[in-house]
Amino acid sequence: MRRVGCPLKPAALLKLGVDGIAEAIRVSGMQYVKAETIINLVNSISVEELVELDPAELRAKLLSVRGIGYKTADVFLLMYRKYPVFPIDTHIRRVLIRYGAVKPGDSYEHIRSVVESSLPRDPEYLVKAHLSLIKHGRTVCRARKPDCQRCPVSEYCAKVIQNKN
Ligand code: SF4
């Protein structure tokens, strides 16, 4: 933040350029890819649009920016615009596949619609559910060696049921 100033201004980011931003966010990893995406974003969408544009229109615009995918667009819409959308990250996808709610080849949009159709359209609820599922995927339903013994939903999980049969 010291490098770019606070509050963050698009002009300051453009002045820093890819190298300057990458240096500032080095700790996050993949800093050059992220820095290029940030520059693409600044060049494509104004702050006013980010704050005021109709969420569905903004989603389409965000997805047109090179480097921004479905998850990033949906995280922005849910967290900052309080729009009732459910971002699907790698942990959530894994948990839902093992649980049997979706299949391994299902698209992002399909998985998102499955989750959204079974949860209330309440942004606060969706943020909590999103963070809880990520935590579950990181700590219990881990990529390697899921800890099914201490999983609260093991009784209903397709992976566990299949293993018993
Ligand atoms: S029972 Fe096991 S595989 Fe199923 S969701 Fe829980 S931790 Fe994951």
C-alpha cells in the first residue's frame, strides 16, 4: 500500500506499471500474472462502473478482461457489490464433487447454479456459506486424505457411501 498510496487510485496503478505492482504484491505469489490482470482491469473498467454498473452487466464486463475468470468476478460481486452469487473455488468444487452434489466434468456455471438454487439469495448468508465451505475443503475435506471421520456431513456423502458398498 505504501507504494501505491491509499485509497488506491487507477492512475497510481498505471504509473507503477506491471513491474511496480508485481513488486508490491510479491508476497501473494504469481505476482506478474496478477499485476498484468490489474493493469488490464484498470484499462477496461472505470471505478464508477465497478461501483455502479448493474451487477449482471458488470459480471459480463469483468469476464471480458484478460486474466479475470468466473471465480474472481463472482468474488468481487458477492464481497464488494453484495450481489447474491456463489463463487466456486477449487476447494468448494472438490467438496461438492465428493459429496455427490455435482460431477467432475460439470462446468463452473452449472456448479454455481446448483449451489445457488439450494441456498437463500441473501448475500450475507452466501458469504458465510462460501467461506465455511472453503474452510471445510482446507481443513477436513482436504485434497489429499480427506478426514471423513470428523466430517459433519459424512453420513450423507456419496464418497463415504460408495466406499461402504
Ligand atoms: S465425508 Fe469425507 S469426502 Fe465427504 S465431504 Fe466429508 S470429508 Fe469430504
